[in-house]
Amino acid sequence: MNPLRESGSGQFRQMLLADVREIAMIERRAYPFFWTEGIFRDCIRTGYHCRVLQVPHGAIQAYGILSAAVGDAHILNLCVREELQGCGLAKQVLSHLLDLARSVQTQTVFLEVRASNQRAIRLYTAAGFCEIGLRSGYYPAAKGKEDAVVMAKELPMDNDQLSRGRNFFNRLG
């Protein structure tokens, strides 16, 4: 049994600077236009929610990066190791990022996805994201630029969040 393929055995943890070389290698194999090691280091140093899905004492299977501030969050990157794509790991990472967004009282999560990446668009749509716009020429492409589909998902507020909001506004009035 290949431990890399045991997708159920992976665990999420914080991305570390020591992970950047492996993550950049995964990124380069997955995308023709990839993030650099410097971009990943900057995301970690900036304090974004950078998470990896890893087999204990083994290889990183997937990763995701979420930026969150003032009620909104933005999924900046979500990638699965090329040989593990199609095993449900992207759905796991997406779910984990949405849980992180909820934990910091996010109301809306945004993302951009290449218009040609129908597999990812199906994943995001199945998770409740809706297309809200198009960014023309957003991504580099082999022949010029490619459009990005902008998607968003509203996260329902739990009773504690609603109560905190009412209490805040009641104090103002």
C-alpha cells in the first residue's frame, strides 16, 4: 500500500518555512504558471492561514492558503500533489479552509479560478460557491492571458456570532 495514496490518513497542520521547497515543487508540477518559493514564504510571514495536509511522518499531500480580515476571507491557493489529484483531497482542503474562515468570524469567502479549470469550478460550485464576476486577462497563459472566474460563498453565522453582533449594535444605540 502506498502511504501517499492513503488520503484518509492525512492531517492538517500549519505550513512552515521548512516546507516551502517541497510545496514549491508540488506547485511547479501542478501548474504551468506557478507561485515561487518567495510568494509562499511571504504568505507564511504575513500571517495568512497557510495549511498543509500531510501523511504523518511523510509527504505533503496538499496545501491551501487563506487570507482573512474584517469579515471577509480569500482563498489564495489550493493545490493537490499531481499524483493524488482525483482522490478527494481538494475537497478536504477546501472544507478545512472554510472551517478556518468560520473560526475567525468570516461572513464571505472569495476566490478566483482560471476559467479553463472546470474541475476546480465544479468543486467550488459543489461547495456552495457562486460565480459573481469575471476578471479579464487575470492569469498568465501560454498565449497571452486567461480570464479568472470570481466566486464567493456566504458563511452562515452561528447564534454566538449573531448575539455578538446584536450586542455590539445595541451598545451603539
